[in-house]
Amino acid sequence: MNDQEQPGYACNLLALDREERARHSQVLAELRQAVIARRSMPDGYAFQFAPEVQNLALLAEFIARERLCCPFFGFALRVERNGGPAWLELTGEAGIHTFITAELDW
């Protein structure tokens, strides 16, 4: 299956209550503004962020909630040594590139 043959990804909209969903939307908006670069990988994308404390806290918060509503994502958070950038890797099955671009707008 190639990336154009997107499987039926479905988020669990009941995984977050109203307050959690509102906070998750806020975190997404803040992270969207903080993305420095995006790198395509065979099974997803890597997003670069400045390694500031607030970005790292937002990334951890994003992962904690996003994994509940979108369990098909794989997550990896890497912070380079010596003050280097932070990278969030979002991965999944075929079609994940299209889903990430459409749903997260990163």
C-alpha cells in the first residue's frame, strides 16, 4: 500500500472531555507556531523545535493527549545535546503523511 492509499484513520473523539479537548487545541496551536522545520521520513514526519522548557513541556503534553485520541501514532521525542534542537517524530502506517498534514496542519 502506498501513501496515496490511505487506510481509514479514525480518531477517538470520546477520549478527551471538553476541557481536555480545549487544552489540546491550545497546545496544538502553540506547537504549530513553534515548529522550526519539518523533515519527511518513510513512515511519518520529524518536527524540529527550539529546546526551550516551554516547548518541551508542550510536546510532552501533546503526546500524552494525542496518544489517547489517535492511538495509531508512534511518538519519539529527542533533544540533541549541547543545547541542540528538540525533534518530535510522528510515525504510522501507510497514508500517515496525508493524515498528519490534513489533521495537524504542521
